[in-house]
Amino acid sequence: MTSTQSNESIAPNANRLLWAGFTAILAAGVGFGVRGGLFGTWETTFNLNGAQLGAISLGAGFISFCFGIIIGGIIVDKIGYGKLVFTAFLLHVLSAFVTFAAKPGMPAETAYQFLYWGTFLFGLANGTLEAVANPLVATLYPKNRTHYLNILHASWPLGMVFGGLIGWTLGSGENAWDWKWQLALYLVPTVVYGVMFLGQKYPKSEASEKGLKLGEMFKDVGILGTLIVSVLLFFFLRRDFFGGLIGLNEMTSNILSAVVSLALLGWVATLTKFALGHWLIFVLFIVHAMVGSVELGTDGWIQNITGTILNPEQGKILFVFTSLVMFGLRFCAHFIESKAGVKPIGLLFICSVLAVAGLNLVSAVDSFGAAFGALLVYAIGKTFFWPTMLAVIGDRFPQTGAVAMSLMGGIGMLSVGLLGGPGLGYARDRFSAGELKEADAALYEEVKSAGPASEFFSFAPVQPIDPNTLNPAKDAFAAKTAVEQGVTDEEVVAKAEAITAEQELIAKSDIQGNRKVLKYDSLIPAAMAVIYLLLMLYFRAIGGYKPLSISPEKASGGTAGPSEF
């Protein structure tokens, strides 16, 4: 790193701690990417059903991560960064041993338990690391948080690329590796970040340095900010934890979820002496729920959607492309802010506009080349959302320590599980079925699924197209498209020649449905753009966006707010 960057930090080992955090999130990305490619292997090897695979995915992506980041964020300023880093390292290593205990031939339920709890420990480690890395980097670089938090989070898309490439190159073919060896590769960056963190001295956050108590750290979050967390937590516990994972009936799930959510709200209200909280944190928490939906939620579907519009192989290539774009651009936040003069809120506004344009462009592509251009716009748009939102919280509310950052991260992940992923899935079912029903109502009635209806909150349930009919139709139509583009493989040609008129109509309806999903998805960043524009006007009215520090009155227990650097 340059001497200029060193001068921006408050500790001589800041660069080592930054890159240690980078490597830690890289390990999480690699492990997450590899595990995502192993579900099919686990399904056949251990005879798991869809519900079991869904629970494993849930444990890795949402339940444990959210617990790790929220609980870790609440306690990190009191117990210190080092203890939580050591805990996360142990959890990452323990996760591998528990997961690897699943062996072919053992009862399916036993294998499922090993895979589930191994994945749970992995997600818990990831959440704990985020609870450390975000406030640690924000503390190390108080005058340039946007730049360094973007560098920190550049490791996530890079890890996903590595994870995807591992599954792509080592997961199939004559020289395929056993799934355990594939997954074990995430332990390489795990060992590296453990060594990099080993023996390091950690700074205290400004809130901890000034001796603020937990109630004072929570004061700007207050009842309003906690209300966002409590509402999301209620729906999450009701549907996915008590109702899904544990399998309780609806009434019991509702009661227990309400008790937990209200207990959290009551605890914060008591802790802060019923402080309402700062309106800006309330707004930022709402916007970050949108960020989780439009970034991670869309990421979970974009490869599938582009693979439907084009073909699955091209969808994988495009996903790797957008991840590499994000990785590279996250090193440019300092240039954008210092040279181009774009402040964090302005950058978020620009990103929202680009995300709107990108999603609409992707919805209209019909060729691989056009998809590259459209996804480039979308990738630029989504690149800076997550880390820059964290930087804004760190800049404007240093007195919250790690609390507000971690709650914001938890809100983003809860939003993915509650809104982004399920919402886009429902939209795809609804729009694809609607397109087919409009084109040929009789055919839709013939091929609609006989299983459970697709539902999302209060929206009308819809019977999706039966996947046993849809998938062969998509394969046949993809073959026909490939032949039209010059492919001469005999198997592909035979499949193309065998396509029926009904299959072609079903496939085209699915493509049109996916296009409509992306158009409606663009309404989320459009709403974000409006909010960011209003915030830009607010900051202009008060003299501009500037990082703040804790005032002497705040540090001594007074009521004065933070002061400017």
C-alpha cells in the first residue's frame, strides 16, 4: 500500500488488518460458492430431498449469518475484535470437520444433520467475521471509510468467482475431485487470514475509546431502527425458523416469533431509556433492506434468468463476468470520491440509476454480446451499494460503534431471505404462467403444476408451470436456438428437430416472464434513487456531507450529537 494510504489510518498495522479482513471474507465467498455447487452432489450421494437441501442452504445463507453478525456486532466493542476473530476462525475449521463427517452409506437423516450443522457453523463464522471486519476497517480509516470498506468487500465477489470456478473445473469430468476436496479449498484462505490476524494489536472503535456504554451506542438506533429489525425478524422466525426448520404449527410459530421480536424491541427501548432513534438511521435501514433485495436477491436469480433468456452455460459466464467487474471497481471508490468529487450519497444515487438502467437492459437482451453490455451497466450499478451504505453509517454515527453497522448487515441478509429471493421466485412463477395463460389458456391448464401454489405475502397465489414440463421445453428450445446460431452437434440437432409447438410456446412464455421479472425488479433501485436524491438535498441544506466524530459532550454522557472532523 502507498504511504498516503498509511497516513489515512490510525494504526501502524492497519494495512495488515485490512488485508486480513479481505482474506477472511474471501474465504467466506469461496466456501459459499463451492457449497452452492455441491447441492446436486449431496442430493444424489445422500438421498436428500428438496426440503432438506433448502434447510441446509437456509442455515448457511441466513439463520446463522444473521445471528453471527447481529450478536457479534452487539458484543464486539465490549470483548474486542481479537476474541471474535479467533472464534470465527475456529468455527470455520470446525465447520469443515463436521461437514466432512457425512459419508456415503450412512442413513440419510444422519448425513443431513452433519451437512446442516456444518453449514450452520460456516454461516455463523461468516457473520461473526462481518461483525468484526466492517467496524474494524471503519475504525482504522476514519477519514476514508468509503474507499476502504469497498476494498474490504471486493473480496466477496472474488471469492464467489473462485468458488464457482472450483465447481466448474473440478466438479465434473474425468478428473473431477471428490466433493470434500473441493470444499476443503476454502480452508486455504482460512489459514491465511488466521496467520495474518495472529498476534496483531487491534484498535478500539471511537465509541469504545470514549467509554460509551451499550445503551449510548444503541441510542441513535433507538426504537425506530430496532423496529425494522424486529419486523423482519418476526417474519423470518415465523416462516423459516419456528415454522420451517423446527416445524411448529402456524399459531405457535406466530406467538413465539412475536415474543422474540417484541423482546428485542423492549430490550432496546429499556436500554436506551425509550430513545426514539435518529430518523436517518431509520431511513438507511429501510434502504439497506432494498439493497439486500436488489443486490444479493437479484444475484441469486440473475444467473438463472440470463441462462433462461440465453442458455445456462452463457449464464455462468455472465455471472463470473459481473463478479469480476464488481471486484475491480470496488478498488476505485477513492478515485470516484476524491478525483471526481462524488460523495457517498451521490455515488449511491448514481448506482441506483445505473441499476435501474441495467436491469431494464438485461430484460431486453437476445444475444450473448448484448448481454455483456447490459450486465456491465448492472454490475457497475450494484458494485458500491453494500460497502458504501456501511461507510455512511460509520461516517455519520461513530457513536454507535459496531452496533448500527452489524444491524444494517443483518437487515440486508434478512431482506434477501424474506424479500429478494422469494419475491423474485414468486414473480418468475407468476409472470411465466401469466404469459402462457394469455397465449394459450388450455395449454396452461394442461401443464400447470399440481403441487403447492407459489405464494408471496399477500399477493395472489399462482400455480406455476410444472417444472417436469418446463425444463424439457427449455432444453429443446435452447437446442433449437443453438442450431439456428450454427451449432452442428448431432445430439443438439436431434433435440432441436424434436421440439414441439407446445414446447416452444412454453419456453417462450418462460423467457418473456423472466424479462418481466427484471423490469419489475428495477422498481426497487428506482425507489432507492428517489430516497438518495432526497438525502442529497438534505445534506446540501445542512452544508454538505461530512464524516463526524464523537463530541466531548457525547463522550461524557451528555446529549450533544457528533461533531465534524
